[in-house]
Amino acid sequence: MFRLDWFRKDPSEKYRMGCGSSFDASDGPRTVVVFGSTGLLGGAIARRLLQEPFLYKVRCVTRRSSGEKARELAEHGAVIVNADLGETKSLEKALEGADIMFLTTHYWEEKNKEKEVIKGLNAIDAAIQCGVKHIIFNGSENVKKIIGKECSHLDSKSAIEEYIREVDNPSVDVTGINNSLPEITTNDIGNTTGINFTILRLPFWLENFYSVFKPHKLKHAVYAVALPLEGSELDVMSVEDVGEIVASILRRPRQYYGKTLNLSVESLSMENIVDTFNRHFDNRKFTDPKIRIKDMEKFQFPGSKDLAAMFEFYQSGQAVRDIKLTRKLNPHALTFDRWLSENRDKVEEALREAN
């Protein structure tokens, strides 16, 4: 079991931040530092907040400030900052004077859970050191604890979540018993003396349908949608809609301090998914190959076992998501049907690449 105690053995008062601050538009725009801003999730949040320059100054963190995506954000008013999650000094410089930090970490770049956790903890420490008032983190449940199998790209985010909670409440013994992390059974932890944080737990991204899980070609004009649901349903949403959710949180931040928000726009069966594809692409036929978890585990591509564990977790019934809350935070969030209508060109391009 991955342990946090080796990294911070004694959270002290220097890791505390005041919770009494209130946000008032008359105080001027708040500075929001967005990590992963040139990726799908961070980019969606940065673009949404840039729409309200009187409320937010958006500072986008990247290691590639000369890239096209960074230039586009700068053209819309973002301040582009070079920083690396592996370099503490660069993080403190990026976070200096910031009010809010949105943090997402990326497992797939190095495919190393421990490195992802260290980078996440670096960002949390730097934010606290710089007096950031509110941390919003893209987290996850501890999949290994739930199903007994490693799911590195989700378990890493769970470990970072636990560190945030530990810093919020230093009395929690994070070493646990037998080197296991403590089980936190509430999603609504009171927060009176620690850091202000909000955890987002996202479902399956609809954008996966033109990337990692794009339908693959079986024969001319026939495609398989290969998701191992085995009769279960899949919670989904567009990552682009998370931007509005974060904006809603920041309008009433106190309401979401210490909360874990389990997000989903709708829950779909394989029949729903295949039928929707077929309605939108009348020149192609989509099918369900009825792939199973054990089939995906045997696939010979990097990360196949992690992805199989993710779907086993989805099947377990423990990935509880709140559609009502999600629609409250973003009433205009897209259903799969509407998303496919608006993103047909991207899916079409992905299908051509699959030929």
C-alpha cells in the first residue's frame, strides 16, 4: 500500500491557512492558478474562467509556454507561467499571490503512480506555503481498497486526496494499520481550522470517444464500441462542462469547502451508447462486442490492466455519482446525445484515423 507518512511526518502550524476570509467582488478579481491548462480538463476550466475577467485573473501553468494551446490562452487574457510539478521553487513562484488553485495531475505521461503523488503533494505544499485560500483538486476513490486491484491512475489521485485531508486535520493518523491509508467515510468533512479545499470526482469523459476509447473498425463502415460494462451502466459527462461547475463553486466557495463532489451528467448502458452512435452516423454501423473485464486485462497495450481495474470499479457500484448535484452546478451540461451532435466532426476524424 502506498504510504503518505514518508513524505510529511509532522504537519505543523506552518501548513495551516486561515478559513475566515470572504470573497467579495468589490475586492477585485481573484487570481486563479490552473494546472494542466493546456490539457482537456485544465483547459476547460481556464477557458471558462477567462470569460469573466472582472472576477478572475487566470494564471495558466505549463512547461511549454511557447506551445499553440498556451498562446491561445494568452490571447484570451491568461497569464502563462512556466512551472514544473517536480520543482518546488517554480511552483511557489507560480502560486505567489494566488487566491485559488485548481490542481489536476497526470499519470499517463510517465505511468508512475509514486511520481504523480509526489508532484501532487509538491503543489499542495506550495499552495499552502503561498497562502492560497482555496484548493480545488481532481481526485478519486481508492480503487485498490474497494476492489483489491491496482488502478494506478486513480489510486494516485486518492493518495493526494488523503494528503489534503491530513493537512486539513493533522490529528488523522495517515500511516494507518499495516501501512494502509485511513478510510474516510464522509464526503462532507467539517472545516473550521484547516485548509479550504473542494474535491471533484469525475466520471468517464465523453471525450474518450474520440481518443482512448474511440470506436475501432471491424470492417468497412462497421465499428465496435469496446467498453467492458457487462450489463452495468456508465456515468459520463463532457470534461468541457467541468469549467462551468468550477465557476459555480467559486461563486459560493464557502458552500463547498471540505466537500467531495461526485459528478455525472447521466448514466448510460452499452445499448444507450451504441444506439446513440448509430443515430448520429447513419453512414456507419456501431456494435457492442460485449468485451469483458478479463478480456481487457489481457490486452497488450500499456495501462490495459489499470483501465480494466477502472471499469471493474465502475461495475462495483462503489463509484457513486450525483447527477442532481451536477445539473445544479451546471444546468446546461451536455448529455451524450447532445455532446455527440456538437462533437461529430471530432469523432468523425477519429473514425477516419481508425481506418
